[in-house]
Amino acid sequence: MAVLAGIAVYVGFNILDWSFIQRAHKVSIQSMAVMYGVMLLTVFVDLIVAVGLGVFISNIIIIERLSREQARQVKAISDADENDVPLTDSERGLLDRAKGKVLFFYLSGPMIFSVSKAIARQHASIADYEVMILDLTDVPMIDVTVGLALENAIKDALDAHCEVFLLCPNKQTRVQLEKFHVLDLVPDGNTYEFRYETLQAALRYVEGDQQRIATF
């Protein structure tokens, strides 16, 4: 038993990642806590339990970090002077002519469940606009939770008498929206594949609505 204990101590000593331990004080507190937690659980509980909990907690931390990064990819602008959305000069000109009546809702990157809160925050003031454009040009995939968030955003816009235009040239994303029945909420003829023509349609709607108000 003494020999086996000595071998176990020697092997355990050699498998330690000394280069990481030397830099442990420079990494995040969360990563360091996970590492030392796994070490303590291995010694006082069980190796399998320690590894299982360590992997689970690490995944939660990674998902939380990805959520923060993806939330930054959900942007809404109504002023052409804002640079958060990749618009060309001609597209910014159309948005500027709308005089703040169009909310341009831009999403990019894979959309997973963590983005739903960011979507809800961005469209909270939808009643202040006449048109909402959902730009999914740079979205390769969405999941069910994001689909529900988009559905709620569209419903809120329609309840506020705000016209909805959908920009979705990606076929895979369009198929997913069809499965989630999100496309059923968008009025016929309000789905486009090019950003410029979507902005043109939104501008025509705003100008037509203003003319109707003036005539009335």
C-alpha cells in the first residue's frame, strides 16, 4: 500500500499542468475557481464527480460568455448617423429620409436561446415607429427560442400598428422561420432578399402613411 501510494502521488504530481498553475493568477477568477474546485473534489470526493462537475460548470461559463458576445450582435437603429449596422451610403440615405419613423433591426451570427432577451430589449419601444425592418441577412441559423422572440417582436409591432418588413435572403434561415410559423405573421409582399429594396419599401410606406394623414 505504501508503494502504491507513492506511485499515485508521483503520477498525480506529474500530470499537474504546472504551466497553467503558474499563470492561474492571471486568468479569470471563474476559471481559477473551477480548477481548484476540481482539484479539491478529486482529492476529497471522487475523480468522476470532479471531472463531471468541472465540465458542466465550464460549459455554463462558456455559454454565458457567448451569450454576452451574441447579445452585442442584436442592434436596432433609426438614425442613419449611427454606425452600429453595416449599411451602404445609399441605404443610409434611405433610412435618413424616413426621419426616424423606421426601426432597422439588425441581427448577425448564429442566434441561440441566449439572444432572446436582447431581442426583447431592443424592440421594447416599437410603438414609437411606423415601420420595423427585421434584417436577418447575416444570420445563418436560429433556434426555437430566438424564433419565439422574433415572433413576439413581430406581434408587438403589429399590435402597435407598426408595419413589419422581413429581410431574409438565407434559405436555411427562411426554412427555419417557416417551421416556427414566423413568416405567417409577416404581411404578404413584405418579405425581401435585398437590403436596399427593403428600405425603399419601408420609405414608400412611411411617405404614403404621411400623405394619408395629411389628406385626412
